Amino acid sequence: MNLTASGVALRFLFALLLVLLSYNPSGYSYFHWVHYSFSDITPYVVIAGIILLIGWGIYIKTTLNSLGLIGVIALAALFACLVWLFIYWGFLSVNDISAMAWVIEVLLAAMLAVGMCWSHFTRRMSGQVDVDEIEDK
């Protein structure tokens, strides 16, 4: 199965939705929903939380499988340096917490999207396929 630009864009879009639905500075997120209705939790809140948890589980497991811990750390370091560069250039201010949160969330979504696509890239470049190891019993 070939990875296309639209496939990468869809993976990024779903990662961005997952990140922004979980928390964002606008006040409209799952975090805020739980925070404001904590004393009166409904089944809607629990179901939405389980769906988000499943999404995070899929993205995190796939990202760790394809990039590995070293790859995740290296990509996080690269993105942290990008944030530093934006601050250095004056595009981003450390004092603007909301803007900083938005940038970090977009970069987190980008990291998850790279994790979802990385196995496709490496297969195309090297011909090697990533697989999960299963123990024989």
C-alpha cells in the first residue's frame, strides 16, 4: 500500500483532531468539559474519554513502533528546537502561553503523524518492513 500526500494529510488531520479535542487553550476541549462537569459526570463524558483514550493508544503505539524511543526523543528535540527558533526569531513569545500551547499542540500532532507514516517512508526508502514481534509459545 503506497502512502500519498493525501494519506499523510489525513493522518495529520486526525492527529490534530485528537490533540485539540483532548486539550486546547480555547476552553472547548475534553479537558475543559471534564473540569466544568466533574461533579456531574455523565455517560457522554465517559464514552468520549474512552474514544479519546483509544485514539491516543493507537497513535502512541504506532509512533513508538515505527520510530522507537530514540526516534521519538530525536523528533521531540527537533520540534523543541523549532519552538526555540520561533522564539529566537521573535515569532513566538514565552510570555504568550496560549500561542505557545497552540504551537506545541500542532507540533505534537505532527510528531504523531510522522509516527503513523514513518514505516511507509522507511519501506519506500530501504525496502524493509516494520513488523511487531510476537513470541511463540
